[in-house]
Amino acid sequence: MVSGLPRFVPRQSTSGIVPDVDPNALQDPAFKEHTHESRDFETGAVTRSQDENAKILFERIVRYAFAEKTSTSEIAAPPCKQQAPFNPIYGSGPATQYQHTFEQR
């Protein structure tokens, strides 16, 4: 389980862009252009049509990129948390949100 993403300023965390899955993408010729028919290596016979491969691609996008949802707004995002303070470099002092670098002597 993800415990959170370290951020310098967590209050700036937002949902950002929210992509959706178009359920009609399989009918779009531009989507089908990303697939080809599959052929047997030895015989050259068609084993799966371009339409079948487009359907498989669409199903995998929905499963792996959208967690079986139609929009990323339906998927829980990991929380943002304040990043840990940094220890100074070449010097002493307390750890701070901005990393301090001191002249090396």
C-alpha cells in the first residue's frame, strides 16, 4: 500500500488532468491504427484480426491504466505528505525544509 508521495509543499497537490476512457474508441479508425493483425510465425496464417487486437488493447488499457474504471477521477490517488527535512551539507545546524550548504573549511 502506498503511504504517500513526499512533496515540498503538499498543499499544492491537486487532481490535475482527469483522462476518461471513451467507450466508443473501438469504432474510431485512429484507435485501430495502433494495432495490426497477428500472424503465425511459421505459416503466416492470420491468428487474430486487427479488430480483435484493437479490442484486446482497449481492454488492457481499461484494466491496467484505469483499474477497470472509465475515468481517473474514480481511482483513489495516494496522499501527499510533507517531505522530511534535509540535514545541512558541510556544516552543522538543524535539519530544515531548504537544504543549507555551508562553506567547507
